[in-house]
Amino acid sequence: MKGLKFTLFALICSVGLTGIFQSCSKDETDVYGSVYGYVTYGSEPIQAASTTLNPTGSKTTSGSDGRFEYNSLEAGQYTIQVVKSGYKTNVASVTVIPGQSTRIDIQIYPGSSDLTLSKTELNFSTTTDQLTFDVINSGQSDLGWQIQNNTDWVQTMNPSSGTTSSGQNSTVTVTINRALLESGVSYEGTLVVTSNAGDASLTVKAAGEESGNGGDGGGSGNVSSGLLAYYTFDNENCDDSSINGAHGSSANSPAYVADTPSGSGKSLFLNALQNQYVNIPYYFFDSHRSYTISLWIKDFSTGLIFTSISSDYIRSDYPRLAADSNGKFYFYVQYDNFGNTPEFSYEYSNIQDGNWHMVTLTVEDKGGYPGSCEKKLYIDGRLIDTASDSYSQSSQGTPTKMQIGGNNEGKSWNGVKYSATSMYVDNFRIYSRVLSASDVQSVYSADRQ
């Protein structure tokens, strides 16, 4: 009898323990899901097609029956890109559910895709908020396309869909929301462009700012080193507050107003209808081919923001910033006769919101012949756009002065005249050096205090 009781007890324990182990195994399995499917053309399976699972970057190849499979996947949204020589690339989206195997079949079609992208990756790093890429149509007919986004920190894609004519490009501006990025953490996602002539994808990367390297905490840069001129307008004049004494003067009695980025002091309001501007009888860039210009603006319209002028000859391509009628900032640097476009891709309507914004432009001389430079655009202390340009001196009409606002004194270049803009302006700075990202952030933080 005692032996029977022991046997029953052992059997019960064995069953109980087996149930416990099976339960643990099942709970662990339920955490992950899998994806499988078939690559086909019509009803024909496609063998040896390369498939890529994003955002993990995992790759596999379809078998003789067209089958592919990915296992042990965390729950969430994924895309699968299929590439096969002689076929148009295709991309499909799939949702992975814990404890389930999800099927997704993908069709591909013979031919080469008419859709290509100018970039395979957008890396926002720790400071950039906006980057661009081009949708390129190399086909013979219109290309209709749209963008799918699998991240929550990509805030906008402008435009997110469109139609691109044969042989043309469409520029897409991608903006991220840094408030959703944790400090010190790297992020990666995928943008998939689907179209009526094939699909393509690009990787998007970003990293949360390290503590002390940006954000409201400010940078560690020097806001006075290399300062050539600084116009604050606080004393209701256009005097230079730097040690260089490059004083300017106002034309046609603009108004000094108690509306500033920091809430103290004065700013200057320039009325375009009354041709009001600031005249600075100095030219700072003869011996400085690498430099920075920074200013705060508010309620500006299309037209010139600042310009360089000679006494007898107007050049459109010495340091000058214009809010062009196409909605982009045009920033000209020195003499450029090599067909380069001066505009940034950033759309300035983003800061026409009735608030103060700091616009900073840096130019770094890269040397060589005919010469080149790198231009950067910062908005509110953050790097927004970068462009390269040809860079060489002109022998005609060297500028002798600068103006904030105005209309180039009515002079034109190649028959093009530029209008004045109405705007509030404050804290106009010129540096003899290229400010670093932390320098720009420090200037921005200092001006808001």
C-alpha cells in the first residue's frame, strides 16, 4: 500500500512538472512570431529571389518553390523587399503577431523598374532635423508614387505622394521629431516608396542628443570668438556691438520695437513698402572665405534678407540671402559661374508662423580649382541642410558694403531684380570662422535668455 501511494505521488509530480515546463515553453514561444510567403510571377514560383526584411536588415533567398521564411521576430510592422535580376523590385508590408506565423505572398514582374531614389540612406545623426532625397523617374510615362513610413519619429514627408513626369525628379523633404528620441539612443527605420512602376526603399537613421550636446541645455561653443560685427539694435541704432566698430545706419526711418527673441531690448522692423533697410559701409569677406552669418527674423516675406553691394556693379553671387518666390532660401556665395544652384531644399514656410527664428549660414572654403565650398543652413540652432557649391573670386565690382533688407538699390544681375522684404530682424552677427554645431546652439541659447 505504501508503494502504491508513492507511485501515485510520483506520477502526479511528474505530470505537474511536465505541465509547468510546457507552460514556460509555450509562454516563451508566444513572445515571437514568424513570417513566410512565396515569390511568384502570376502562378509561376520565382527561385533565388533576394528578400530583405526591414528594419532588421535580415536577408534570405527564395527556394525552388518561391518560398521564403523569417523566424523569431518581435511583434511589430515590417517590410519585405524582393529583388531579382530581370524583374522589377517590389516591397510588401506585414504585421508580425506573437505566437503566429503570418503569410505574405509577393508578386514581381519582368522588366527594370522606372523608379529609383537618389539616396539609399538618410542619417539625421544627433543634430539634423531635415534631410531630402529625390524620387527619380527614368521611364517613358508618368510615375505615380507614395511613401510608407514604419517609424513614429519621422514626423513629416513633404510631399508624401505625387506624380513625377518622365525623365524628371521630385524632391522629398523628411522631417523628424527629436522629442521622440531618447538621449544617447540610436534609431533606424525604413521609408518605402511604392509606385506604378516598381518600388524602392531607403533607410532612415537618427540618434538622441547626448546630454549637454544640444537641446535647451545649450552647447559649449564660444559665441564671441571671431566675431566681426554684431548688430543688436537695443540702443535704437545700428551700431556694431563688437570691438571692431563697423557701425551701420538705417534708411527711411524704420521702427525699433520692444519685441525680441529674449523678451528684452529692441529689434528692428523694416517696411518694404517704405524701402527701409540697414546700410553697413563695410565688406567683411575679402580676406575671409570661410565665415558665418547669423540673424533672427520674424514675419518676413519674399525678397532680400541681406545682400552685398558694390558701388558700381551688382553681383547676385556675393554673400546674400533671399527668400525666393519658390519657397526656398537662396544663399549666394562669392562668384559662381559653374551652373550650381544656390538654394537650400528647406522650405521657409516652416518658420513663417509669427514667431522669432534664428537663421544661421556657414560657408567653409574647401580650396581647389575652380574652388569649392560647403554651405550649411541652421534653423533655431539645429542643422537643417547642407549644400556644396563652386567658389571663386570675381574680378568685377568688388562689394564695398552690405545691407540688411532693401532691394539691392534697384540694381539687377543678368536682368533679374530682387524686391525688398518686410520683416522684424534682431541680433545680426558676422563671424570670420565657421561656427560648429555646438557654437550655433550656444548662440541660440544665449539669445533666448
